[in-house]
Amino acid sequence: MRFEDALFNWLQIQIVADARPDDGAASETRDFFLEILTEDHGVTSISIEKLDDTMIHIRYEHEGRTRLQLVPREAGEQLLSDIKANPKYN
């Protein structure tokens, strides 16, 4: 899986897992993407550093260097919005 895809998938499911702490499937899926980021791409730490009106700031460490990735907030929160909109998951 490409790094960019793994990072975006991790972000979306991290947001879901944060919003739904009792959702075991969300936590397991987050851990799966975290494993891809760490084992396949060498990321040693990752976190959502900041949310502003339009962007999500992801801070991660790769090859000993700290990096910042910005993702449009609407895109990052889309999975959670889709879950909330589907009564089957609420």
C-alpha cells in the first residue's frame, strides 16, 4: 500500500476510533493501518497534532525526521460523517 493511502486511511479511522471509543472494529482497523505505517514505511510515531477550520495537521516521524502532513478536514472526517449518517451503525 502506498504511504499516502496508508496515512489517509489511518487518519480517517483514527478519527472514528476517537469519536467511538467502544467501537472495537475501529480500534482494530486503526491498529492495522498503524502497523502498515510502522512496518512497511518506517514511521516511528504519528499523531493528529491540530485541527483548524479547514485542515487536519498530522505529525509523524520518519527516518529520524519529524514531518507534518496537512489533510483537508472535510476529507479526513468523511468516514465518521458517513458512519453517523447510516442508522445501521448508530
